Amino acid sequence: MTKSDTGLQKKSPFSSFDTWSRKRKTVFFNTAAVGATMIIGAASWDYYSSAFEFQNEGWLDYDTNYGGADKFGHAFGGYALTSVYNSVYRNFGYSDEQAILYGAISSFALLTLVEVGDGFSQEYGFSVQDETFNAAGILVGYFRQRYPVLKDIFDYRLEL
């Protein structure tokens, strides 16, 4: 709370975040993620600088940029983002099954927005290959969380 000049207490719009409904928290969180993505994309990746175009980046061929390592980065990003969203939704009060599903859906929507933004940039273009690996990572994250036994069988991590 903050004091105004009259000495009365004013509530911050976020002071009651814990009392917000799950739906309101979800809408706020996703709107913030979309807004941040669009602002960062415009500032850093020249989003909205050209007409929409597709870019064929190739798959995992030796003659592609970085030998396809970029694709595994997209897959890991989808996997990690799904885990983050899942955790956020659990904290918002969703059931495990809802959090897992909504986490995957939100991750797919946000990463698709990134690819669409790339489609409107002069440098990048929408990559079907990137979108495919985003989806693959999201599916891995979804299934590992939905079926915990898979955590003993399969792990996907980044080590430096």
C-alpha cells in the first residue's frame, strides 16, 4: 500500500494478486508474456520490419547453420517453457492435469508467436523446422509431466 497526499491508503493494483481468480492470473500472466515477447522481438529481432515470409532452414543436415544444433535449442526451449508454465499454473491453483495441459498449450502459443514474429522480420522468416522442434520439445515436456515414469526413462538437459 502507498499513502497519497491526503494520508489515505491506496492499494496497488497488484497488492491483491493472491486473491485474484486463477483465470485472472492466467490472463494477466499470458498477456504479459505475449507483450514482452512482442516488445523484445521488435527491439531485438526486427519483428514487423517486412511482409510475412517463410524461411527454409533445413533440418539436421551437415550443411545447415550449426549442423542443426539450433533445432535442439528450439526443442529444449519448448521443453523448458512447458515446465515453467506447468509450475506457474500449479501455483495458480490448477490441478496437476490442468497445469500440465495448459502449460503445453501456453508454451505452444507463445513459441508460435515467436515464429510468426520471425516471419515478419527481414532477417529470419517463419521456419517450419523451428516450429516442429518447438512442438517436439513441448510434447516431451508434456509427456514427462503427465506420465512421471518417463522421468526415469528419458531426461533432456543442457550442460555446458
